[in-house]
Amino acid sequence: MKWSHTSIVTLRMCKRKFYFSQVLSETGHPINLRSQAKWLKKAMNLEMWAGHVVDTVINTQVVPLLSLEEIPDFKKVEEYAIELARRQFLFSKKKRYREIHQKEAGEEYCILDFHEFDLSVKEEDILKAVERIKIAIRNIPVIRFEDGTNLLELLLEASPNNKTEKFPKRIRANIQNRHLKVGEADVNPQIDLLLKHGTQQVVIDWKVSDSDMSDYSRQLGIIGTVIYRHRVEQFQKDDSWMYQKSQIRLLEVNLLRCYIKEHLFNDDTYSHMVDYISQTACDLDNIKRGRSWNSIPMKEYPRVVSDACDRCNFYHLCNFLRLYPNEFTISGYREFVRIAQSD
């Protein structure tokens, strides 16, 4: 199982939700049931969708140009983002995700929760999401650190690659090849952006959120830990260069509210993150107890009934399988959802 901070938070919130999102959607259950769980796992609300569009556009339209030492035309980037949002919205509205694999659909792939549940949505709410996308893109070239340094300048100052590399600059987006094994857990965080700046390894985690309540320090600390251990293991293999923990910079960049928050990474951070990963990896081991994930019955994942249930993407599936544990069909489930929503 791929370990993630999100999956552990889900496990502690509700084991049944963990089962749906991490086990049922990923393992060898009947294909129709697994597909339904996977669609629900990927379904986004409008706020999440805005962030997803911005992430995609940064990955495909901004970072590749920066790695070529070029400054993007952010007006064109914004136009591309809005067009992409339009295509994703139509893809979701037509429920094409039920027929086309994500790899085949590419960046157009999108599941919006109100489309999956056949719920109405206000046009003004859609327009608000589109406006969030525009604001986030416009803030990329103007956002600054507290000392007045422009973020775009930092990105352009990324260290040069060696001459054999395709891109001149050492700046990469959407990195998913950093691993750390702890027991049964494969810690493999998705890194929004990583660049080398002089002697520093700079991690950027893009956010498109207006919440004051979210704390991303642990999420970024895990990324820093995996990057550090990756370098330690590389150093042990080929005696290559090594860096200090203080040379890893962890930046939370909120493109909607236009601020940059730096999270400290030092010996204490590293120790806390290793302990956290080890402890939660044991939690997974205690559930599995030497079995395959697919062989563990749903009843071993007790649900937690709370006010959050009716906001959970798996709410209807949870109720359906509780009432009809061995009778799942796509048509039967959809009729169950329709009736439940009409009551």
C-alpha cells in the first residue's frame, strides 16, 4: 500500500472511509464495485477543482518554460487554464470518466462530485471557482516573500542542469519518484515542485485555498524527510555529495491569498516525521496482520457516524453496502442514490 499523510488522517477519522478510499478503490474487488469506489475517491468539489486546474497548468504550461530559462506569458497561461477548466467541466458533466481511463483522457480527466451524484449546482458557484483559478494564475508572477523577494525570481534562479540534460534548469514539477520504505508502508509523496537553488533543495507546495484553519507543516515535513533520506541513500551508494537538513527549504505557497509560508526543517522535524511514519506504518501493520488487503472484510473497518458523514463522498456507498453487502450492481447503486436524494 502506498502510504500517505492523507490516508493516515482518513484512517484516524473513519476506518470505513479508509477502506473505501485506500483498499476497495485499489485492490482486486469486483471490477464494478472497485470502479465506483475509485470514481468517488477522485470526485472533487468546486474548491478542490480550482486547485486541480491550477496545479495542472503550472505543471504543463509554467514549469517547463522556467526550466528552459523562459518567462511564461501569464495572460496566455490564464487563458489556457480557463479553457482547460471548460473542457474538464464538460468531461465530468458527460460522465466520460465512466468510459475513459485517466491515462487516456490526460489532463481533461475530471470528476466533479455534483455530476457524479446528479446534483444541481449554481452557476454563480461555478463562476466563483473560475475566478479562483484566474486569481491564482495572476498571483504567480507577483507573489513575494516577506523580505520582498519575488518568487518568480527564485524559480528563474534554479541551478543549471548538467550538459546532458534536456532542460537547462534544475526545476521539476509533479515529482513522484522519491520513496521511503517503513515496514509495510511505501512513503511516496507527490511533490508539486522541486528545484535546486545553489546549495539548497527547495520544495514548493501550491495551495489555492482561503482557509485559515489548515496546517500543512506535517505534510511538508514528510516531503522534506523523504527528500533527505533519498539523498542519504544515494550518498551511501556512490559517495556523491551530501547536504544538511537546513539546506532543505519547505515552502507553502498560497496563490489565492498571495502569501508564502516557510516551514522549518531541522533535526527535530526529521525525528518527529520519522516517528510519525513509523507509528502509523505500525497502525497499518496491525490492520493487515500478514494478510493481503483484499482479503480483509469490510466489517473490520468500523464506521464512525458523525456530522461529517453526509459530506463524505462515500456516504451513499457506505449505506448501500451496509444494507446490501453482497448485492452490488452499478444500476442498483445508482437507483439507491436517486431514491436517497429524493427523500
